Amino acid sequence: MVTFLAGGTGTPKLLDGATRLWDPAEVTVVANTGDDVELGGHLVCPDVDTVLFAGGGVLDRETWWGIADDTTATHEELRRLADEVGLGTAPRYLGPEAQTAGREIASWRRFSGVGEFMEIGDRDRAVHVTRTSLLDEGRSLTEVVRTLADAFDLDTDLLPMSDDPVATLIHTEAGEMIHFQEYWVARRGEPTVEDVEFRGAADAEPTDAVRAALDDPVVIGPSNPVTSIGPMLAVPGIADALAETPVVAVSPFVGDEVFSGPAADLMAGVGYDPSTAGIVEAYPFADAFVLDGDDETDVAAVVRDIDRRPAPHVEYTDTRIDDADDAERVARACGRAL
Ligand code: FO1
Ligand code: CA
């Protein structure tokens, strides 16, 4: 049995090859939910859904979010209506005074549907409607994700990190506090990040299913350690569980060059060196790291500096993942390290 921690695109890309190496029935994926937003009354879970759609063979592999060849009729009409009456398409945050009957709303991740600032495809939206409706019927997010995984014929186990709401909030240099999706989608990752907060995490609990999954060896793919993996580490009990089980992490950097996404800016914002050295620092519980063959980071020296013992094992391979063969190569390196 092996457990993957997934957020963004790094771990989902790795999973493409991991399921050639490990029997999918033996693989559990724990997905980040810090990126989740309630938009127009529907709960959108981007990191859960990337794994769901990839496993179901319907993921849009150009963007690594949403469903391939999805239509956007409803989204376009929402934008048109908002424009028509001068409401525009900027994110419209709903404060704590806005409550929906029957369900407690985590206001810090709640946005109006007017002008829909994220592009929600028509088939994608059907997933959000189903998910939200099942939650409204009283099921837990874990149960709902299991139901959706069955609907998409997933052959791995997929678990949200917690049933409790957690929201990744970006504090900008300009003194604003904005949700990760507002920072990333509406503001295109442009504001300078001063700090990152995981609102709700301290009061969230890992589910029993997540606790059980963390008894197995864990692979952390080349995801961004701050907003993809950070929310999980902020949930009490998860980092402790990782200290007790073998963990291998794949660096999303080659030295200080990142493959993609906002990892470098976010790491700098929270005080980690935006490099493989920063990854080693961010994962003090990791027993091994998979680095690119061109990565000259002296992991032993980094560990000496942060006074962590024993020194982790380092496995080298070409860590660029463009297709399933690449993913299989990186997964094999993870397997050797565990
Ligand atoms: N990313 C974008 O850059 N623009 C979008 O309009 C957008 C919509 C969207 C809708 C559903 C979904 O599950 C993900 C979506 N994403 C979009 C991706 C998302 O913002 C992030 O890439 C993830 O949260 C990072 O893991
Ligand atoms: Ca460990």
C-alpha cells in the first residue's frame, strides 16, 4: 500500500506513472482542500477534482483542471448577465453576514456566482452541483468524494485531507487578504505574497480514512509545498503521522529553477528559500528526496544547517514530467527511495 499527497499538478502528473508501478487498488491519494471555494452556492474542489478527472480519463490535460472538451455555456451566460447590468466579472467575496439556510458556511471561502470569476465548464459544474447537494443532504465530504470516484470509475482511493473547511488565504504586500483562487485566477498570481494562512486548519481534523492512509509509506509529488501540501501539514496530526512513516518527496525544482506554477513566489513569501533546499526545509519529516540529475543541492548540508538527523536518502533521476513514461521513471525513483 502507498499513499500520495496531491495538490496542484505535480502529484497528479506523477500518478499517471505511479499506477503502472503500484497496483491502483493499493494506491490512496489524499488531496488538498485548501484551494476549495464556494462559488455561486456550489463547492468547487480543484485539487480533488484534478485527481478525480485524471483517474476517470476525462481531465483536460492542457490546463490540468476541468474536463476535456467541456462546454462553457452557463459560465458565459453568467458573465454576460453580470456585464449587462454593470456588475462586472471581478470576484465578489461574500462576508459572514451571507448565510445559506441549512448549512454552516465558511465565509472566508465563499464567493457570489455573479460574473463567475472562475471558468466552470458545464460538465464540471454538474460535479459541483452533485457534490454540494450531497453535502446538503448531510453526507461528509469524504463520502461524497467516494461517490464521485465511483461515478468516474476511479481505480485508486481518493480522500479529501479533511471533512472540515480549510481556506488558503494570501496576505499580500499591499495589505490585502485574498483567497488563493482570487490570487491565482483573478489576479494571475501577480500580487507580492507576504504570508500564507490556512484558515480553519487549526480546528480541522484529518479523517479516520486519512489517518489510516498515513500508516502506509507516503509519496509527496513535485507539488508546491506551500499551497498544495502546506494546508495538509497545517491540519493537526498530519505532520506527526508523516514523522512516523517512511516519506519520499520529489522536488518541484532543479536547484532554484521551478518547473511550473507559483511555488517560488509562495515559498519566498513564507520564508523558505525558493529552491530544492527550501523543499528539504519544508518537509522535515521526509526520509528521502527525489532530485533531478542536474540538481546540485547538497541535501546533507541543508539538513545539517537545520539540525535534522538522520540525513535523508537522495535518489536522482530526470524529474521533468511531460508524459506517463516520465511519470513512471520518477515513480520508480520514489519506489527505490521508500
Ligand atoms: N484556473 C485558472 O487559471 N483559471 C480558471 O478559470 C480556473 C477555473 C477552475 C475551475 C474549476 C477547477 O477545479 C479549477 C479551476 N482552475 C482555474 C484551476 C485552479 O485555480 C488552480 O490551478 C488549482 O486550485 C491549483 O491547484
Ligand atoms: Ca518519516
